[in-house]
Amino acid sequence: MKPRLVAIVDHDAVVAMMLDEALSDEGYRTRVFAIDDDLLDQLRACRPDAIIMDIVIAGGAAEWRILEA
């Protein structure tokens, strides 16, 4: 069975890297995404099994809309 894909979305590169390493060590496939205008399209294209996202970001309402989509 193919490992589950976890998308990591965080404005802090260090936090994203730590999550990436920890999840990879546990056998998950990961992709780290930048918070930009194309984020929703990128998430739809890769169809992750789970998303870890920092929603306490400047302009947090946009991040909630992404999670609702």
C-alpha cells in the first residue's frame, strides 16, 4: 500500500521542515506548500490524504476558506 500523502502548509519554514522530517520518519509522504494565491489549486492537484495547516497567519480568514473548500 502506498504511504499516505500529508500536505504541510506553514509560513514558518523551520516548522514546516520539522513536520516534514517527523512525518517522513513515520512513513508518510509529505509535500510542503507555500502560502500563496495558487495554494488551493496546488492542493486540489496533489489530492493529499491530510492537510496540516497553520491557520493563525496574518489574514487567517483566507486559510479558513481554503480548509472549507
